[in-house]
Amino acid sequence: MENNFHDSEWQCDFGDFVFRPGIIGYVLYTPNSFWYSLSMNWNDLSTRILEGWQLDRESAMGILKSQDHELLSLLQAAFTIRRHHFGMGVSLHVIRNAKSGDCPEDCAYCSQAGKAETDIPKYNLQSVDTIVEGAREAATLKAMRYCIVTSGRKPSVADLETICEAARRIKREIPIQLCTSLGLLTTAQAKTLKDAGVDRYNHNLETSESHYGAICSTHAYSDRVATAQTVKASGLELCCGGLIGMGESLEDRVSLALALRDVGANSIPLNFLDPRPGTKLASLPRISATDALRALALFRFANPDRELRVAGGREACLGALQVLALYPANSIFTTGYLTTGGQGHSSDITMIQSAGFHVSEITDA
Ligand code: SF4
């Protein structure tokens, strides 16, 4: 018996096994797994994560299967990790839909897919001046990052030139970090973007490998992983996340959280499906706010020191509980999303400040 865990707690070692106090009763740790006989002790889990232990699949499933009455304890533990790495800061991102609609791909959730019967605005790539002006507006809102997004499978030569010209001007004129999201990317294209001053590239895995075939037929999960790896190899930061609520299982959510760790995502935007009329997933129900919060906690535990952004669907899925998302997540999109609006910048600032958080400065990046 030793007394080195907490001042008032003790643990027993039996060779490879260790018993420690849980919420109710004692819990068994083995060298490679971390499970509880009766109930998860979320503070124990966050302590282990901060000590360097990597979340395993079994414990990840325990997070997603936890009960509503445990939710505040779970979020408190996720917050312990978030606060350790990011304090009380919330980084704001502004997304710019620089080219909208008529995409040849068939992502089932996306209202910009060419076959989706939606009435979203459709336009070709915006001008350099328009894109730069968007960055200037984002900076006035204290956004840390401006994210230029285009619809389509991959960037054309002409579009890449325009984006790079905009990037050079933004980096010269405006104090803001720059991310682009232009689809599948080659090594040469990644280098071109980096040379133009782009800091980060977004390409989401979206869901698990096993569920990917159910949401897209025009490209494969392996294509997405390959682009993520290309981004990392190029020296750009990788922004890589997913979309929860597309009919996937809890196991699929765990697989995504662990795959993002494996691919080395620096930043993880977690979206929640707000089914769009005219898309293949239009008839799916939204997931509950409590399931969305459990998912955010999972992604924090699995990726403790990574920027975690509560992204699209925040307002629609979390509703009155959305401020609770700031306990596992340390970043939000403000001023809305690609084809849908948000609650507005001033409401975002009120939400952040009323809970005791503050907007992160660009010097914190
Ligand atoms: S590739 Fe992007 S823009 Fe095109 S359908 Fe898929 S998510 Fe939408």
C-alpha cells in the first residue's frame, strides 16, 4: 500500500495491477487499459491524461456511454485538461466561403454538393480584394484565424494562384493567422500555399473509416488521410476534424477521435450535423445537446493539448447548453459557418465573457 496518489487517497499494487479509489468502490488499472468496475471517476481520468497516459478505446466508449447525471463531472474533468493547456482563452475563427456550391463530390451532409437540391448561394472564387477585405473584418472582431474555404474536389491552378495572392496580401497587411481549406492537396500545392504565407490547412476526416462509405462515394477515406499526411509533411499546421450525427455508431465516434490523434491534427473542428434540406441526410434528427457535449469531452480526452473547436451546428444542437462546450473546447467559429448563420459575434462574446472565459489574443497562437 502506498500513499502517493492523492493526500487523502491510497492505492494498492498487485504486480501489474493497481487498485485506486473510484467514485463508488475501487477501480482496476492494468498497464494498457484503464477501466472502472462500477463507475468512471472522471477526475482520475483527467489526472492520468495529464500524466501522459493515452486514452484507450475502452475508456473512450465509457465517456460516450456515460449518464446525463454524470455530465457536469465529465465536463469538469475535460475542463481540467483544457485549462492546463489553454487556460481560459477562447480562440475565435472566422470562416470565409470564398467559392460556393456546384461541387462534383457527393458528400451526403453537404448542401454544396452538386446533386444536393438546395437553394444556397452559388458563386465562383471571390476576388483577391474581397477575400482580403474579409480578413480585415475578421481582425476587427479579434479573430485569431481567418479560414478561406472553397467548394470542390481540389483547387484548380487558377484558384490556387488567386488564393496565394490573397494570402500574401493578408500576411503583409493584417495581423491574423491564415488557414485554407481547398480540398484534396498535392505536395507541390501544399508547398505553394506555405510559401505564400498560409499557416494551416484544413481537411477533415469527417467520420470513421468504416462509416465513410455511407456518406461519400466520389472519394475515399484514404484520400482524406493522404491529404492530411501531405499537409503535415509540408510543414503546414493540420486542421482536421469531423462531423458528428451522420448516423454513425458510438464506436465510429471513438474511431474518429483516435484517428485524429494518429494523424497528428494540430487543430480539431468538431461539427454537429444540422441536417440541411435537399441533402441526402436531410431527414436525420439532430443529436442531443448532451451527446454533443460527451463527444466534445471525448475529443478533449483523446487529444489533450490540441486546439478543439466547437464548430458547425453549435447553436442548433447545443441550444441553451452551448456555453458548456467551452469547458472541453477552447475555440469557436464566430459570425456563422459556410452556408448557415450563427448566433452572431456579439452573442458569442457575451457567452464567452459571462462564463469567465476571454478571447485569446493572436499573440497566444
Ligand atoms: S468536397 Fe467539400 S464542398 Fe464538395 S460536397 Fe464534399 S464537403 Fe461539400
